[in-house]
Amino acid sequence: MQDPVRYAEVPSIQAALAEDYARYGEHTGCYQCGCYVCGRLFYAARPHAVLCSERCNQDATLKRRREARLSERIRTCLTCGVEFQAKRKDTQYCSAACKQKAYRGRVTARVTAEIPK
């Protein structure tokens, strides 16, 4: 099965829809829309069409994925509680100082647990 072709990618369909839009205005089956990725005006059969081509669809998908990855990396430091943008997926502390402070706390807790009272 072939992928469906977007109307905005076929010049002959765009010309026919533009002619219908000029003649009848917005009616069922012919709407003037603007692509939210590239800003190009195109004619579509759906009133809520927002993407003009497969290229813009791919660009929008990549942008959504990039934003999702960045939002996943906004973390809260386990030591001081400050929000920060992690450079890696496994980052837990905002700085080397907080990481060292947590380490020293773990070591101190382990040593005091081992000392018999």
C-alpha cells in the first residue's frame, strides 16, 4: 500500500483547490491553510490542516522529539533541590560539589552504621 500523498505536494491538486477557493470561498472540501512549520499558504480538504508537506511533517516530528528529550533532562538536584538541565541521562546532581557532598554523606552514614555502640 502506498503512503497517502498530501494535497499540498501535488501542484495540479493545489491549482484546482486554489481555483475552487477563488470561485466559492471556504466551503466543504476547500480551505486555505498555513503551514505552521514553514509558513507557506496551501489549500486543503480539511479545515484544520497545519502541515503542507511530508518534509514539514518530518521537521515537526523531529522538533517534538527534541523538545521532549530536553524536557526529560530537567531534573532536581538530590542534594540541594535546585532544578537544572542535565547533560546526560543519568545525571543526579547539579554540580560536582553537590555530588561530593552526597558521597561524603553516604560514606559517613556507612561508617557510623558499622561502629558498634
